[in-house]
Amino acid sequence: MTVEAPPAPVEREPRRHAHRWPLRRITSVGVAIVAAFSVVSIVVGVIALTSLSTARSRVIDRIDPALQQSLRLEAALVDQETGVRGYGLATQQDFLQPYTNGLAAQRDAVDRLTGLLGSDLPDAAAGLREVVTLADAWRTEYAEPTIQLVRTTGQPAVGTGVDRGKDAFDAVRTAVTALQDELNTARQLGTATLNRTWVVLYVACIAIAVVFVLIVFVLAFGLRAAAITPLTRLAREVRVVADGDFAHEVAQSGPREVRELGDDVNRMRQRILQELSALRSAHAVLDARTQDLERSNAELEQFAYVASHDLQEPLRKVASFCQLLQRRYAGQLDERADQYIAFAVDGAKRMQVLINDLLAFSRVGRIVREAMPVSCEKVVEQAKTNLATAIEQSGATIEVGELPTVRAEVPLLTAVFQNLLGNALKFHGDNTPHVTVTAERDGDFWRFCVQDNGIGIDPEYAERIFVIFQRLHAKADYPGTGIGLAMCRKIVEHHGGTIWLDTTVQTGARFCFTLPVLQEEKETDDHPGTA
């Protein structure tokens, strides 16, 4: 048979899409755009949030507490003025307590205001210094002298000094009011800045969101147009080829990778066309050889028919006349003639056995009978019945274990057990034959074993004994045609199993073969809850 040469490989064409952007570049540009926009958005957001935080801190953490401290300062000064005025009129020490408490509260309020105003509110800091200066002047020029006068004289303070003290304190009150006005103005400006910063942040967030949505839409539509649509089109073209239209050329569009993939599919399609052409040529040759084989099988079947009918008749005639010669002229001719006649009779008999065995071997797998569930115990009993004479003559004991039910052709399976049991009886040696037949489950197969206590078989012949016409002993020692085990192998393999010689046994011979478990038993094993 000539072997078709493999199709020549399709040469790879140079890439023609170098000017096209590859998909990874398109993806990289899209990712770069998104990354750049994200960085800008983060920077803008951080700046806006920082400005908002600064404005909020200026108003809430500095100006509002400063206003509160200014009110506290005003209350402390008023307490001082009230205490001095009450002490000056009543001359009682208890009336001087508000002055003492107000003085301490003033110092604390001034310290707090100084820390809150700092250098960011210079006008308010200047107003605070003016309030402190005027308050110190009021105490120096009026409050302290008045207290000292009352303590010294024990008389109420009246006269023009009280009026001067009132005028001086009015100046202090006016300075405190100016300080508060300055702080209120700073608060209004800070609040305006805070609102303006919030508006900027709000607008920036909206702008970022809008631009991000636009970028997403642009990238989505761009990716769809640049990659997804060409890939979908390529998949549709490839599907046409996959459905069997290998002559259909795949159209190419889109980024470089997609076009190169289209080129690869076209080269693969051309390679498939070449191999398909070679395959069709091989199929044509195979069809021709199949026809030759069918014709040869038909001739073999015709030969088997001739062998079973036409050759049997002359062979029986030869055997019959040889036997007649042997019976009629036995002892009348010389010893050599009797020997020749015996050779002729024996040869005719062995030829009949050989032809019958060969025909039986050729029918295995060719004449198919319907396989059916059969009890292996009944098959073994039938084989024992067929071998009853041999069993009786040898005094053999055959021990049969529990055997399963399998699907098989009854005559063929009977032939397997009959051949294995017959070999055990034939090759028993000096011992009385003892044969055991067992079976056990091995996954999806039943493993059958036939073991005897005979002369055994050398492991080096474990494969040779299953070859047709192969014998390990002379015909004079052990009769037979050498077809039995070959027929067993053919029958077992015809039923989907295997047969082998177990080379691990130390005495006798042990033949094992497998047959599939019934489908019903497999389903029961897979679903143990069902009956």
C-alpha cells in the first residue's frame, strides 16, 4: 500500500498590517487616558478639599472662637466696671469681687484671643491691643485710684472722678465693639470664602463625573468599534469555516492582532484543504483496498463452505476405505503394510478434526448470534456434560464456585469453558485432575479463573500458547490441533474481554479471562437506592 506524502506546509506570508495599531496599544492608550484623568481629578479634588478645609478651619476653629472670646472679654470688662462702681458707692468689700473675677477673666480671654488671631487677622489683633491699652488706662487712671481712695477714707467715691471713669470705660466699650465688628467682618469674609470653595468643589465633582462618564462612553464605543466588532465579525467568519465551508476566505478588519488572527485562520483553512484533499485520496485508496478485502473475505467464506462440504466427503471416503482395508486385511499383509494403513487412517482422522476445528475458529465473530443474558453456572455444566467421558476416564473432580450471569453467545462461551476444562483434563500429568472454576467482580468486569493441578506451563510461553497451531508438546504425547486456546482468545475478545495465563501460580496452570458486567448491574451500582 502506497503512503500518501504529507501536504506541504503553508508558507507564512509577511505581515501586512504593520501600519495598524495593535490592540494592546489601543488598550494602553485608553488606560493612559483614564489614568491621566484620574490623576488630574485627584489633584483637583485634593486642592478643592484642602481649600475647603482651610476655609472651614478659619471660620469654625479661629474666627467663631475669637468672637466668643471677645464677648467673654466684654463681659469681663463690664464685670470690672460694675465691681468698681458698686464698691465706690457702697464701700463694701464684697462689691469688689466682680472686679477681681473680671480681671482674671480678662487676662484669660486676652491670652486666648491672642492665640486665635495670630498674624492672619492683623486688624482684629490691632483692635485687641487697643482694647487692652484702653482697659489698662481705665484701671490705672480710675479703677485703682478709686479702690485705693475708698479703702483709705472709707467714704463713697463721688464727684468728677466718677464721670472721668465713665468716659474712659465708654472708650473701652467702643474699642471692644470695634473688635467685635472686625471679627464679624472677618467671619463674613471667611463664610463667603467657605461657600465659594464649596461651590468650586461641587462644580469640580460634577465636572469630573461628567467627564469620566464621557471618557467611559468614548472608550466603550471605541473599544467596541476597534476590537469587539472586528472580533465578532471574525468569529462569524470562522464559524462559517468551522461549519465545513473550508473554501470560504475569512475577511479581515480591526486591529493588528485581529487581522493577524484572520491570516492564521486562512492559513489553517488552506492547510485543512490540502490535508482534506490528501485524505480524500487516501480514502479512495482505502475504499479500493476495502473492496479487495471484502472480495477476499467472500472468497474465504466460499473456501470455508467448500472445506466444510466438498472436502469433507472425499475425506470421509478416504477414512472409510482405509478403515475397511485395516479391518479386512489386518494380519494378511506384512507388518509394514499394516503400519502404512494405520498411518493413513490416523492421518485421515486428524485431518477431519483439524478441518472441523479450523472451521469453528473461522466462524467466531463472522456468524453472529444474538447475545443474551446467560448463567455461567449452566454454561459450565453444559461443558462438563460435553466432557463427561474424559472426566470419567481421568477420575477428575471439578469444583465450581458461584458464577455470575453475563451477556454472551451461549455456544461460544460454552466452547471457552470446554476448551479450558479439556486442557486441564488433558495435561494432568501423574496426579488425578482437580480443577476449580471461580469468578469475582473487578470494576465493570467479571474475572473468571480456571485452575488445575496439572503439569503447568512455563511463563515464557504465556503468549505463544494463544497463537493458532502453536503446540508445546509432541502429538504423540498430547493429542490436539493447537487451535483451542487461540479460539478461546478470539471468543473472549469478541465479547469485549481479555484472556491470559496467570504466571504467578507455582503448581499447575491458571487461566483467567474477563467479561463485561451486565448493564443492569452497573446501573444498580451507580444508583444503589433504586431497585
